[in-house]
Amino acid sequence: MGDIHANDEPLVSDLAGLMRTLKQQCEGILIAICTSDDRRATNACIKNWGLEDLIDFSICGDGVSESKPSVQPILSLCKEAQVSPQDCIVLGDTSADTLMGLNAGVGLTVGVLTGSGTAEYLLDNGRKQH
């Protein structure tokens, strides 16, 4: 059942167009996916959404020993891409995503409302606790 979402539509209209624009306007930008989904489902979605040539790196839940909000997934991805966390932007639609970004010290962490989290939930649960 790893590819259960393979035929789902992206939650952002014209995701491929958005990524193409980023690549054209931001020289040297790398686009990566850091997901809790497994590799099979992730690859199926990338193919279905026409993103094969736009994704530079990806790491999936079945490729790491610790899941989000652990920093391991994003730090593993940074190591593979040979970039520092401070040079990354994490866009996430769950508190696990935003906590991962904040705890890893990425340059910018942004909560987006394309997933199951509400703005209030992301603000209440996706903050770094001091």
C-alpha cells in the first residue's frame, strides 16, 4: 500500500510551475523533499505530479532511524545535499515539520496550511519551546 497517494492531486495548484519559477529566478537553488512517507509513495507522487526533474534530493521516513520532529531527517538531507542547515528553508504543514526545522536551526521555518494542521495548531504546537 506504499503508493496509496500516488494519484492524489498536489495540494498546491501548479506545484511544478512554482518549482520551475524558483529554479529560474533563484540561481543555484536546490529543492528537496523531507517526508515521513515511505520511498515508494514519495516516488509515485513525484512521478504523478511531474516533478522528477525539479526535485534535487529527497529523504523519506523509511530512510531514517528517527522521524520528525527529530532533526535527523533534515540533517541527513543537508549532509546529502552538502548544504548547511542555516542555508535551508523548511516549509511544513505539521507541527512535526516546523519543530524539526526550528530544532535543527535552519535559516527559516514556515508553517503552511496545505495539510491537516490549522494555523492555531501550528502556532501552538510548532514553536520551539524555551
